[in-house]
Amino acid sequence: MSFSAERVELGRGANTVIILPELRHLNGTPKRDRFARDEEAQGLALAIGVNIIGSFPITVRAPSSATLFGKGQVQLLAGQLAAHDTQLVFVDAALTPIQQRNLESAWQVKVIDRTGLILEIFGERAVTAEGRMQVELAHLDYQQSRLVRSWTHLERQRGGFGFLGGPGETQIEADRRLIRDRMAHIRRNLENARRTRSLHRHRRQRAPWPVVALVGYTNSGKSTLFNYLSHSDVVAKDMLFATLDPTMRQIEVPSLGKVILSDTVGFVSDLPTQLVAAFRATLEEVSSADLLLHVRDISHTDSEGQKADVMRVLAELGVGPEARAGAREGDTQQGTPTIVEIWNKIDRINADERQAVIAAAARVGAIALSALTGEGTEQIAAILSELLGGQAVERRIHIAIGDGRVRAWLHENAKVIEEKLLMDGRLEMLIQLSALNNGRLGNMLAN
């Protein structure tokens, strides 16, 4: 007998109401702008194809452990939900299993919280075997604490001799064991995938080409920029989490040569901890990159809030200034990659404001561009050459005459000034190359 995570069947086209709890007990104010939260919540709901019939911001002054909302709020919402023939309620917050069950009982509709909805989206979008395993692991972790909801129609306690539970309890414990076994199996497979990815990463570090990773908030335009720079056709849609599985392409940068460009999963505020843990192996690609391009939707009303969320997740991965600031004295952790901000979607800003945005970007060392129209993208090649190339290094090296791999790499990635065969059979080469490629050449010669 086996167990696999069953995603919640929400039903496309289901009449859906979004509830936005504003938890006033947290520092006295909501975490994010209300309109930005509403827009993002609707984007999440639309990503699974439901029919949104309304959204309600609800101030929660004293969260209830049973329902999150107060009794009066629950009753008021029950009437409104019934009047709108609601089939699904999306509560844009993390609900405990008890809160979720009690709200479903009070409202007589399916209730899903932010974590459950994001997991549902990831379950639909994951393409690769590793991506599907990561999503399943996260979903199982989320699901195991909610098993009781599936067995409320059975007895939970029943008389007996003290060592036999009711049929519902027995089934729950059996399912929990199956879930634990399945999670252990997935973790073993993911660990094998992590080792393989680490091996590939080590080979890339020994090989010769710098890695540039695109990071940013979901729907900031990373995939559109990736397609523009690499002339690819990666899925790029105006929707949340259009990209889940990392994609890499080789691009050519004038005066620098070949660069590996990586497109990664987008971040989001309050990203479920299960997903952060499950996708950690994939996100390790970010921390091992030579340079990060932080793509921001500069036209978004909450662009600064989105930036803060991205930097928070990067800090959890040990990347960025916050991670460096939190490092203890004597910490042996390697330095983190440089981060350059890309202020994307300037095509959505009116002409009067656009020049001010471009000037502001220049003042802080960012690049303002439109990945859709190509405006400003020429600056990327210059910044890559500057940050990855560094000052040219001239050096004389000796290699075995039969070492065609290193010789071919030098002719492709360096300027060969002089080349001659020595009496001892070695090849002497006078070369000029970038500081980054000089370090990579050192790795090649040492192995």
C-alpha cells in the first residue's frame, strides 16, 4: 500500500470569496499595503482558475485560536457567503488545522489558506521530476497535520479495553505512518538529486563560465528577461509562479565570452516554510552563482515591500547584505554573490515619470529597463562585463602539448598573445584574460 499527496480539488470556475485578515496585534499595523495584498491574493486565486466574486478585508484585533476571526465576524461572513452562493473561501493567512475545520463547519464551504493555495499552484506548475518531488514533500508536510479533517465522519473515540481506538483514529495513524514513509522516500531521492546538482555545480565552477542567476518576486518579469537575453522560449506569462523549475541557458557577452544564465522560481511574501525547505536544494543554485540580478517590477505599487520579501528569503539562504550582517565573527562561510537590481517594466510607467525612474536607478547602481520591449537591456552586457570581467590579467603559463581542453578553452575565453612549443614538449602561452576567468583557469590547472 502506498500513499501520495492528493492535492485539494478546488474546482476551476468555483465561486470564490477572498478574505484578507489584517492582524492588528502585529506591531499595531498590517504588514503590507491593503490594495497590494488584495491584488496579490486575487492573482494567487486566479492562478488556479477560480471565479472571484468578492474580497473582504477584515480587521482582526484579537485572533481566535478556534476560528482566527471573532464570533460576530464569523456569523456576519456566513450570511454574506451564503448570499453569494460561495463554493470556496480563500483566507489570505496561515490557518491552523482546527481553525480551517471550524470555519468550514461554520460557513459550510471549502476553506483554503495561503499555504494550501500556494501549494496547489506549485502542484499544477511543477514540470521536472525533482520539482514534482519537492512539491509533494511540501504538500505531505502540510497535509499530515490536517488528516483529522478527512475523518470527522468516523468515531474518534470508542469504548473498548483501553488499547483499541476507534476506526477513524486507526485510519489516521495508518495514514500518518504512510505519509512519514513517503516523505522519507522523497527526501532520499531529493538528497540524491542534491548531490548530483552539487556535482554539476562543482564541474561548472571548475569549467570556465560564470553563472548569473535571475531572482525576484513572482511575476516581476524574470522569465521575460531570461527569454530576451538567451533568445529562448521559456514560459513567461503575466501570472504568479509561471516558473517553478530552474532553467539554464548559455549566452554570449561581448568582451566576456560565454555566461550561464539561470532562471529561478519567484519569491512571494509569507512563502510557506514547507516550500522554502523543500526547494532549498534548487535554491542553492542562487547562493553558488557568481552574480545575482534581482529583477523588480518597478511599476508595482508595492515594489519596495516585494524587495524586502525577496531579500528576506535570500538572507535565509545565506545570500545578501542581511546574511553578511548576521554572520558571526570568525564565520568561515564563503562570500556571497554580488546583487544588481534590475528595475523592470518601465514600459508600464508613463513617459513623464519614466526618465525620473531611470535617473533614480542610475543613482543607486540599478538598471532600469523593459524586458518586454528591450528598452535599456543593452546596459546588462556592460554591467556583466564590468562585474564579472574585472581588470584584465596578463600571464604566461605552461601546459602539456596534449592538453587540448585547456588550450581550446584559452583560445575561446582569453586573448592568446603568444604561443610556442618548448624543448621539453610543453606549450608556453602568453595570454590576457579577465580576473574571473583567471581564477577559473587556476581551478582548471589545479585539477
